Amino acid sequence: MADRIVHCFLLKKDLPGLERAPFRNELGQRIYNEISKEAWQSWLKDSVKFINTYRVDLASPEGQTFMAKQCAIYFGFEKGDVAATAWTPGSPGEDPAAKASGGESHGKHGDE
């Protein structure tokens, strides 16, 4: 089956679209019509940050509403800022182990 091409609202170019709507509602249909597979994969990766930061229960109506709102803002369907997450990108060349341990490099501490 040939890929269905959409003009991706987020990435502003023609790309393969999703095989089916990700949700059974108006937002899901809009994503199916206007969002590429590439942009959807990016959302799936980034959505984990919201779930972890806010401990979102996706089985609850509140969690589903929160994630739908973040999804709509992420894709530019609604105005607003996406919720802040605890994740921050590291600086190039930064040692992730040092950041995780509070600034100390791994190995010995002090003059031990």
C-alpha cells in the first residue's frame, strides 16, 4: 500500500501521513488529516516528558484531557504554551553523570 501524503501542519512540508486516526474524536481526525508520521513520532517521544513530569494517569478523564490539550498545542492547533517539563537538554560536551550527581564528576570525591 502506498503511503498517504499529507501537508504536515507542524513541519510545513508534504510527508507520509498516519495509517489511521490516533484518537476517535475531532482531534484524532485533524491529526490524521494534517500531521505526518514523522511529526507524530516526535509527539510520542516528547509526550513521555509530560506523562513523567505530571504523573499523568492516561486512564483517567483528567489525564486524557490534559494530554489532548498538550497535543493540540504541540501541533499548533491551539494557541498557548505547552506545559513545562522537568527535562532540559544538556549542553554540548556536558557529562550527564556529573549533572546527575549534582555537579561532581564520577570517580573519587575530594582527596580520598
